[in-house]
Amino acid sequence: MAERDYVWTEGGLAEARRRKVALDEVAQALSAPPGLRFERRIGDLLLIVFGMADTARVIAVLCDRIAGTVTYKIMGVRALAGPELDEWRRQVL
């Protein structure tokens, strides 16, 4: 995986607060090892990272790449549950 930088947007921070996802959980999800994380690209600029945090919650992080860089803006986050969590398990286990 290429080295990336992540920066928070105001909208991403607001969503983390609203959805009760700790900033540490997001950082841990983004840096989770491959066996606990998978990624889905949407076009050239959007990336969703699904990773497990130390809290054992799986966090989805929606990122928007700043064109021409390796920096991604964190646009939204949420903890997975139900069928989405089952899909994560199928992808990584």
C-alpha cells in the first residue's frame, strides 16, 4: 500500500461526533493491518477504508483524494453493523 496522509474536514469531524466514533478509532482503522482492513476505490479520487479499531469496532472512513497528491480528506466515518459488518468479515477473514 502506498504511503498516504489523511486530514480531517469540518464535515468529517462533525460526522464523527454525531455518529459517536472517536478520532482514535478512525486513526486505528486507517492504519489497521491488511488482515483487519480492506479498501474500496470509487473512481479516481474516492476511497473507503474499512478497518478494525482497538475497540473491536469496524470503522468505515470515506476519503476524498486531493488531486495530484497522496493526501486524502476524511469526509465521513461510521461504525459498521449488520449486513455491512458481515460483508467486512467476508472480505478480510
